[in-house]
Amino acid sequence: MRCLVVDDDQEFSSKFNIHLETFLKGIFKDFHIIEINEKFDDFSQYHDIDLLFIDIDLKDLNGINIIKRLQMDKVDYPIIYVSSRQELVFSSLTTQPFYFVRKQNLENDLKELFKLLNIYYKKTMKMITFDYYGRKTCIFLKDIHYITSFGHDISIVCAQETYTYRSSLKDALNLIDSPVVVQVHRSYAVSLMYVKEVDKNNIILNDETCITIGKKYADEFMFQYKEYLIS
């Protein structure tokens, strides 16, 4: 678990990280908090992380603009703004942040944020373990975008890698055992986390992958999708 804290106020970052570390200890055995107080336009440092806290006023840079640039690369981790400028909360909504923490109301806002993050991680950070070419392989539930089935094999499609091995789609879904991954066709299951839109008989994922909804699965998919959106 890698968490990035981006703020030009080093004193505030140190104080903030104490709260963050206490929270993460209660969920993860292994985590790493990275603090950045300069060179905010080095976009390489925003990759390979699982959680981002970012100030909006960063010297000569705007945190919202940084996030817009990152979202062009389809980043999929929670983004939390931390700012003393409460009036920017509405401007920040264009980037669909996970939460907005007000520095002047830090402890109360963090209390609410940590409740939401706890729910989020219980949903998404479940570890899935399966045999892949004779080795035990582990991925997080949040890594799965969709699953395809063909013949006697399935492919679990993730952002960085696709795992193809001998199994039925039914057995794979039983292994995953989560309402977040839903069968939508005899040969397909999708993660609700990556559904961009539903267009008649098709599901469009965030990466523009189009998957057909089978008639047999349409009602259950729509029920699970609505439940996911309001949860």
C-alpha cells in the first residue's frame, strides 16, 4: 500500500501524516507514506501509488490542474484534496475526488474521510489468490477490470496484465465472491468499479471496452449496478 501526500507546507504534512499513519495501521500490515513538498510537476511520482492526498494551492501550481492531467492517464486510485480554501470545493468536483478535507477542520473531516476509506478498502482491497502456471498468484479485487471466458479457459483482465488460465467463469466468480464483479453474459463478467456507462445492451468501461449484456443477465446486472452506485 503506497500513499502519496503532496503539499508545499512541510510542517502541515508532518502533522497530517501522523493522523494518516494511525489510520493505515488499522487496515494494512504493509504500507508506505511518501511525502512531496516540491517538484510537483514531475508526473512520474504520481504513478504506482494507491492513494493520493493533494493540496490545491501548490506555490505556482494548481492541484486541480495536476489531477486533470493525471486523469488523462486513467489513474484509478482515490484522490483526496486537502486545502485551506473551502471555496474551491465546488471547483474540485469537476475531477470527481473521493473527498475534500478542509485544513481548518482537519480532525473532524479526517474522521469522516477515514470512515469512508475504511468502507472503500473493505470493498476493493480484498485479495484474490489463484494458481497461475503452477504458482500462487495474488491480485487485489480493485485490479480486476473484467473477465472473459472461452473454451475451458478464462482471462482476468487487469490494467497492467491479463491472467489466462484453465477455469470456468462460474468457478472464477465463486473464487472472487464479490458483488462488485458481476456476470453480464455467458462469457463475460465486469467489475462495477470500471463501468463508465450503460448503453442499451452494452456496457462501456472506462477504457472504452464495450461488452454486450446478455438478456438472461440484464436484470441482475442493473440491480447490482444500482446497489453499487448508492453504496
